[in-house]
Amino acid sequence: MRKIGYLGPEGTFCQEAYYRLNEETLWGKGVIYPTIHNIIKGVAVGEIEEGIVPIENSIEGSVNLTIDLLIHQYDLKIKREIIIPIRHHLMTKGKKQPESLKIIISHPQAAFQCRRYLEEKIPHARFREASSTAQAAFIVANRQGPIGAIAGERAAIVYNLEIIEKDIQMVENNYTRFIVVAKEDNGIITGNDKTSIVFSVDNKPGCLYRVLQEFAERGLNLTKIESRPSRRTLGEYIFWVDVDGHREERKIKDAIESIKGKSQILKVMGSYPVDLSFK
Amino acid sequence: MRKIGYLGPEGTFCQEAYYRLNEETLWGKGVIYPTIHNIIKGVAVGEIEEGIVPIENSIEGSVNLTIDLLIHQYDLKIKREIIIPIRHHLMTKGKKQPESLKIIISHPQAAFQCRRYLEEKIPHARFREASSTAQAAFIVANRQGPIGAIAGERAAIVYNLEIIEKDIQMVENNYTRFIVVAKEDNGIITGNDKTSIVFSVDNKPGCLYRVLQEFAERGLNLTKIESRPSRRTLGEYIFWVDVDGHREERKIKDAIESIKGKSQILKVMGSYPVDLSFK
């Protein structure tokens, strides 16, 4: 049984991604890790075969920590993507009235996304910060009193809390994209794949343009492009792009070959099936 | 006298940027703000004429908060850039031996950048987190005992601390780039200018490429490119680019004109003189 690491505690959206992955692949055993770095390191040293980490959110953007670790520090591949809708609910231990709550506990980002609801419905409640929405639910499950957590459905299930108000976030289209990192990518062409590629660009006119040209001229669609500092000097970047297609397909193969001559750093992070549950 | 907002407390690298700006322009009055958002809002509502905010660091990358506020929430311009080298020193109240310190206080990022020094020289000291390096220096200045702060030179001056070990960071090339936001950019061509431009790109093959083409074909150099989520759906981006040249110069003018037809959103964030103190 292969071991799959994900971000704890139980009830996180990352655990949700783990359940989705396991439903599809059927034979994993989950291992909880406290940080993104621990998961990636866990895969690198062979403690676990696969690790699930967040890479971007539709509101907050890329998770720079994940990207920087994979670019600069570890030599791992991506074998799958899992896109999870982020929906926040208000939950309590046993049924309570939202207006009766005196303390709301959550991750600050989740609370911020629910600020309109909180201002309108529970303006007098105090806010307490937790390190994750799942952690907030855990605390509420273990305490008495007029206290509620903002967290996802999985957290309510895991900690046996009552959802007293559903979907209190004010943002729409809130998705987090997780990737599964491993020593190998998904070598098989499924016909609906994505390839992640990292390359450096010199600080000269048109350098990025000439790399992107290799994709554009072949009609290849980029679904993600992200710049990160090279860490050598200001204004020098490493780019992360996701392109539709598999690295074993002709067009992608040719594009990668051509970029080799134009870029000092080139790292194919892997090809993997597109998450078709999204959109 | 025009009022210039910057990030407090006194002794921050942002205050350092304020002194540099004021040295050059001679007639500002500093106003301390607690957050980036407060500064930007302060300029927007007219509390202050100019605000200094960090936009990127050579190690950590872009300051997404600054970029997102300027893209999505406020309609301000950039009138200057100021690049400050980030150097961390160990400082105490009165001269003390580094080995004698039991508590080190700093911003977690600064401590992380100095971890090698801390591990080798003061392995038994406990770490306490402060919200900024300047805040750490403030705390050390107001307490007795074997406690030291990691902060910049400005903090040592402001809080009258003794620098007992200089340059303890392990990273080189650590710079933070600040921008001065105002209602107007710098309209005057100095001959060594930069222009910041924000544009959206459709999620179709080659869209970004066709925008970058407008710069590349005119030999215009991009010194920064950063993608941010459009906040509408995953895989749809807004780009921030900095290009060498002034918006009143022919090539830049033409490029902007051409991009207008290719992009749903186009926002010229302003032209301003390049910080020549850097490199």
C-alpha cells in the first residue's frame, strides 16, 4: 500500500484532496504532516511515495513556498492535480444560534473571506486565530461555550460538529489546486494532460518572449504562468508554466527541445492528467 | 510640505527608503502607518500625498498584497522606486557577548535568513517572534536581560542599540524594492525611466505571447513580470510588467496603444526614474 502524505490536522481541504485521490486510485494510506516542507521532504527521502500539497488558489494566487521548494531545493515530479472547491461553513458543537456566539475561531484568510457575513450577523463576536480551518474546528470540538468555527465540510464531519450556516464566504470561484508530488510523473498519455515546466530567462529584451514563442507557434495553451525571483539579483526570474499536453506528445516535445537552447535552467516538472472535475 | 506615509514602527527598512527619498526631494514630512493597506488607502483618500510600500524582494519575490491592492482596489500611480539593500545585524542594549544571549527576537523571515549564524554561534538561545525587525529592536531597547534583536542599522540608530555582530544573514543579494505611490506618476522623461503596466490575458493559446510581442519587437526590456490571479477563475491571470522607458517615449507609447486592442484590462501604473543606486 503506497503512503500518501497530506497537510493535517484531519479535516483540511488537503485531506479532502487526499480522499478524492484515494477514491480514484483506491490503494493509498494517508499520512498526516504538519507543513508543506515536511511533505515534500517526506517524498524526497522516501518516507512516503506521494505527497499532496497546495500550489495555487484562485483568489490568493500561487503558493510560493511549494513552488520555491520544487524549483530550488528538491528534485521531484508532479503526477497528478486535484482541484478542490473552497466552501466555508459556520459550525458549532451541538446546534447553536449564530447570533448567540461570542467567539469565532478560524484561519485569518477564511475569516476574511467571510467578513461580510460576520459583520452583518455576528458583529459582536470576537475573533480568534487558528493555524488552519481544521485546527479551528478541532478547538471548537474540544471546548464548551458560545464558540463557533469557520471551516470546510470535511472538518465538520471529522470533528462531529453541526453546520449551522452554509456557504458564508463572500467570494465566488474559490478553488484550491493541489498537486501530487512523487519521484516520477504520470508517464502515460491520457489524451487530456498538462505538463509543468520551469525555465530561467536572462534579463535581456525579448528573452521571455522568445521562450513563449515556442509554445505560441505550436498552438499550445498555457494554463498557468508564474514568475519567481532567481534569488541571484532583482529583475532576474525563473518561470513556472503549465501547458496543455503531455511531454511525450510531439508538439510539447519539440517545444521543450527548442527551449533548451534559449534557457540556462530548464526543468520538466512532469506530465499528469487534467482534473476533469473542474469546470 | 507634502506628507509621505511609510511602514512603522520607526527603524524599518521602509523608513530607510523614506530617508533616501527625502534626502533626494528635501521637503517631505514622514507619517508612520501600521500596514501597507493603511498607506495605500491614506494616499487614495488624500491623508498623505505619497506612500512608500514594498513591492518586491530579491529572495522572497513580489509583495502580493501591494500588487493586488493596486490592481483591484485603488486607482493610484507610481512616481518613484527606491531599492534598499537588506542587511541584518545582531544588536543589544549596551554591549553584550553574542554567546551570552538567551533570547533572540526578530521577524521570522529575518531570523530564517540568519539561521546559520544563530545555529553556530548561539544555538541555545530561544527565538521570539516580532511583527517586524524594527519592532524587535524596540522590544530589546525596552527590556533588561540577555536579549538581542536581529534588525537593520536604522533600527539600531533609532532605538540606541549596540550592533554586536554585523551582516549575519546567509543570503547575498538581498534587496527590497519600494515604490512611492501617489495620485500622479512622474510625468517628466529623465532619460532613464521605467514604466509599470498591468494587463489581463484571455485563457487562450498565445494570448500572453502576443502582448509580449509588442515589447519584444520594439526591443523593449522587461525588468519585472508577475502574474496574479484574475479572481474570476483558475488559470486566468492579470500580469504586471515593468518595462525600461517612459510612457511618453514613442516606443512605449506605441506598445501600449497596440496592447489596448489585445487585452480586456489595461492599466498604466505610471512612469518613474530608475533607482540608479542599485548596481
